[in-house]
Amino acid sequence: MGTTDTVVLVVLGVLALTGGVLVFTLNSMARVTFALLACLVCVGGVVTVLGLPYLGVVIVLMMVMEMVIMAVFMIAYMMNPAGLMPMSMLHNKRGSLVVSGAVFAALVTGIFLAPWPERAPARPADTTFQVAMSLMGDQMLTMVTLGFVLLATMVGATVLATHRGRYDRFGDDLDRRPADDPAGGGVGR
């Protein structure tokens, strides 16, 4: 690992730690969501710098989508406006501090006491392929096919659930103003 990689790793690690601390110090669910997003994106960057770009990108993509969905649902469905009302993410402060301190100490102790394996002399050519094969084995084609089938199912379900399209709202030439919306009181209401 070169000097640039080490600097990037340290910066991403500090940013991830800062985001994790912000999760427990900010006072609204929306802000906490974006602090957690920043933290997890930095973790994905750390994984990428450590030589597993596939997992790093998957972590970033998963966390971005998860946090965006969480923010949208908070804005749409929370009792307080958009999750922006003051609140605290800390419950049982003393107990959680003791437990988190003990877990942190155990993990740090494990880092120094674990018998780390020696690095293999030659690095594999394609780490992404190796990770995928170790996770899915001979079922790689099945999983790729399943991914496309699930995507097609989600798109199809969305299309079938929406009984009106843009041509229904704006007319055949898309020139009907105002649009014929059920809630908008447009044409035909």
C-alpha cells in the first residue's frame, strides 16, 4: 500500500468515525440519516482502498439507496415534519456507554492478540471475481439472472400499479394544461 492509499485510508477512516459520532449527537432523524449515509459511504471507500472494489461499490450503492429511501419515508410518513423535530438517539446513556466501551476494548484487544496470517507472495489478478466466486460459487449465473428478474418484476409491478400514464394526464399530444390529475382538479373534474 503506497503513501497515497495510506493517506486516503486514514482520511476516510476519520470521516467514517466522525459520521458515526454525529449519528449519536445530532438531534433529528433526517440529519442522523445523512450522517449515517456519509459514515457508510466512507466505510465503502475504506473497503475499496483495502483492495476489494466490488464490495466497496456494493456497500456504497446499498447504503445510498437505503438511506435515501429512509429519508423519503421519514419525510412522507413521520408525525413530525420530515423528521426534523428535536429528538435524541441516545437511550440508557450510562448502560450503552458501558457496553460500547467494553465492546470497543474487546475488539481492540482482539486486533492485537489475533494471529494474523502472513500475506501471500502474489496477489490474485481479479479480486472481484474471487470474492464473487467465494460468495456465490457455481451459482453466479443464477444470481445474475435472478437480479434481472427481480428488477423486471419491480418495474412491471410499478407499471401495473399505476393506472394512469403521462398520456392520460396531458392528452395524446401532451398539451393538455392543466393536467387531468385526480387531486389537482384539472380537466374533467
